[in-house]
Amino acid sequence: MKEARPIAPGGNAYGTHRAVEPAGSLPQPAWRLDNDFTRLFDGEALLAVETLNIDAASFAQIAGQGAKDGEIAHIILRTVGERGKQHNAVTGSGGMLLGRVLQIAPGRSDGLAVGDRIATLVSLSLTPLRIDRIVAVRSECAQLDVEGEAVLFASSAYAKLPHDIPERVALAALDVAGAAPQVARLVKPNDVVVVLGAGGKSGLFCVAEARRCGGAAARVVGVESNARAIDELRALRLCDAVIHLDARDPVAVRHAVLDATSGREADVTFSCVSVSDVEASAILATRDRGVVYFFAMSTSFTKAALGAEGLGKDVDLFIGNGYARGHAEHTLAMLRDMPDLCAVLERRLR
């Protein structure tokens, strides 16, 4: 056990005290955060970081440069070194982490205790982080095993890791914990639900929740381009139709959805694709006065808003919110209730 760090005055529940550039800003939009953990501030919890779960859009952007594991590690080390956080300057996204609580500064009353193993439920783009060493890069699941430290602000959500679910599965699921609760709020029985990127982590949870909320009468359509994910989706038997298609082709997506639904446009469409240029596909597949929910961090607000206008589509556009009250418990309960879904994630993380 390392010696306890001294506590400095001036801590703010929202982390503004850690913003270096510009000073005093909120930590997410800040260019650089203070990741000097030789002292802590009121309300902070110091974590020993074990695993980083990089946001899918961010990891896809890094890997899309042709980067191999060593280069990915170098890029992330450079980003954290320059910015004091893992904040992809291209996608604007980060990810989340798994760690163990080392010390708790005064000013917290949330039941967190030294020794607790937790997954943070706030983005790495606002989490002060220092990486001492990258131990392993697991590109297949966008996770890195590391040695380092981070701090959690008093306002930052977290989840204690369950004992009955494999840690890597829990971490992967909690990374997209906001997905399923949002589906539960929007999907109704008899709805036509389209999920773009249905084979990814958030897509799987959207499909599973759409089936639970929509019931047998709902029509759930998954669109996916990855052949392995297509096979897994079909084996889960949660979709009424699984379409093997690149979601960046809006006209093809619309025609395929109409073919799969006997001519019905989607009541609700969820975009979970981790690359850009999917906005028009989600909008064009959705009926007038329907809902399009953009969960992926690769979404362009400009393309979505102007795309709907240009297509003459009167749809409600929702920006994905990774936080919903009770979202961690909701998502972990799904893994317990749906062992086949849990098994898919476990196989991917081996």
C-alpha cells in the first residue's frame, strides 16, 4: 500500500479544479487535465487502473489508420501524455476503465470504499488519467491492460464489479450501459425497430431490449456488415430479420428494411455503427414522426440535422446519452437474464 496522498483544498464535484487548459473549464471539453496524483482534492477517489475499454468509435478511428497493437499503444500513451486523459481528438470520445480504489478524499458519501473494484461509468474524455505502462492490447475487444492511476470526481458515476459475471464481460457491457434503458423508454409493443450496427456491443443490447419491450408483435430488424456478427445475431434469434449490409448506403438500407417489414418504415431506429456517414440511413429508414436515436459517438449532429431536413423527414432526432438512472443495474441484469447474450460477449473477449 502506497503512502496516502495529501489532500489539497479547492476540489469541485464536477472536476473543474483539474482543468489546466483552459483553466477552470469542465473536464470533458478541456484540452488538458491535471493528472498529477501526488496530491488529491476534496471529493476525489484515487484508482489503480487495470484495464481501459476504449470507445468503439475511437478505437475504430485509431485502427483505421492501419495501426497495429504496438502503434495503438503508442498513440494512446501519447494522447494521455499530452492531454492528461484519453480523449481522441478526432472522434471526441474516450471510453471507460476498470480499476481498484486506492484512496478516498474527504467529501464523498456514496459508500465507495478502499479496495473496491469498480468500472467507471463516465467517459475517459473527462477522467484524469496517468498510464505508466501498457501491458497488453486486445484489439478484438478494444481493451488495453495497463498500469496507471486515475481519479474519479464526486459527480462521476461508477459501478462496483459483480461477482457472478466475468470482469471483462461486465466491463464491456457497462461501457454501453446507457443503450438498453434508452430502448426501454422508446420502444412499444407492435413497433418496427431497426438497429444499425446490430452486431456490436451497443447494438446487441438494443436488439435484446427491443425484443423484450416490443414483445412478440414487434418487428425487430438488425443491420450488420460483419459476417461473424451476422451469424451471432441469427443464433440469438432476437431479430425477425438480419440484413447483411453496409449501413452507410442509405437507399439500400431503406429498401432492405421495407422488404423485411412488408413495406413498413421503422417507428424507432437506433444507430450503433462506430463509423461516420450512417446518419442518412437511419433517417431514411424511419417513418414521419418516428424516432431516430444516435447512440454511436461517430455521429455528426450537422449531418443528422441537415440530412433530415434535406430528405424531408419529420423525425425526432435523439443524441445518445450514455447515462440513465439505474443503467448499470439494468444492463447487468440483462446479462443474468439472457445467458446467450452473455455467452456471445464472453466468446468475443477470450
